[in-house]
Amino acid sequence: TDMLLVINGAAPTSFNLVSHQFEAAQVRTTNNASFTSRLDSYNSTWQLYQQDTVNLDSSTTSTQIDVANVQTWSQVNTYNNAAGQTYLQSVLFDDNSAQTNSFDPTNIQAWTTAVTYYDTQRRTTLNSVANDDATSRATYYDASNVQTWTSADTFYDTQGRTTLQSIANDNGTSQVQYRDTTNIQPWSTAVLFYNASGTLTRTTGVYDNGTTFSF
């Protein structure tokens, strides 16, 4: 690929790359007080499709832009620490919804990855967490208020089996369902119901032998 390279200058967007037989261009900036270096990559029509920045603390930021509109996303931002390990990635989709992927490369958190999804109004709809011990958790939010609940929180064991689900309802009541995935209880499921004040009002469930209980 024949590429025009500009050092420490503005992108000469009036320059016709194609007529001068250039297929792309890059602008490298090293004389800026806010970062160590930045490389802007352009296609043949001077559309910026990637920006790579080395920050003053040696961390890096990379931005990819889908100028050709061949992906389901319009922009992806990736953030790496000074060791080159990715700790955050944000994705903006074509429909204006978004997603952030958080990683724990230095193992200082109790989780390995945390993924948050947003609707087109940037309201959180789902938060999914994978823990260090291989358990996981998914929390759904009714951002558009189409459900009778505001949030539903589900916990999974290391085999992906649901162990607990907690639901907060629109009217302030809530319910918690436990599942005995390891078969150490005399029951297989137990559901606890709470009123808007947080007081336990009822407990129901199913015993291992198939009979039910309620009190």
C-alpha cells in the first residue's frame, strides 16, 4: 500500500491522495503536551478509520471507526495499561446502543470480566460479570419500563447452573428464588417473598421428593 506520511502536522485533507497514487495516509504527532505520540490513519478519501495514542504514562488508547459501514458497530475504543494489557473496551453500535467490556488483567478484582450493555438512550439494560472462581452473575434492568419489575439479578455456579435469582418489582416488593444445584438441601427450590418494606411475607418451595411447601 502506498501511504502518505505526515509528521507533526495537520492532515492535508485538500491533498488528493488518489490522484497522486496514494491509497492511504497517516499523520504522526509527537510534539504534544497531553500525550507521547498519536498516529491517525486515513483512507484514500481522508476518512479517519483508526487513531492510536500512547499516553504520558505509557498506557495506550486505540480507536477504530467503521467508515466503510461493513461492521455492526460504528466505533470501538480499546484501552491498554502500560504493560499492553487491555482493561477496557467500549463499543458503539450502528443502532446507537453501546457496550463496555471491562477486564482485570492485573487480577486485583474478584472478577475477570464485566460487560455492560446500554440501550440507545445510554440506559443500562444488562450487566454480566464472570468471577475469578468461575461463577457468574447477570443483572437485567427494565430501562424502558415494559416489565412489571425494575431489575432481575441471577447468579450462576461454576457449571452455569442458576443458584439464585432476585427480582425487584415496580411496586417495591421483591422475591428471591434459591435453587439447590448441589443437592445439599431437602428442597430443590425455595422462593421468599418480601413486601415493599422489606419484610418477609411468604415462603414457598419444592422438596426433593416433589411435594411443595408454603408458609
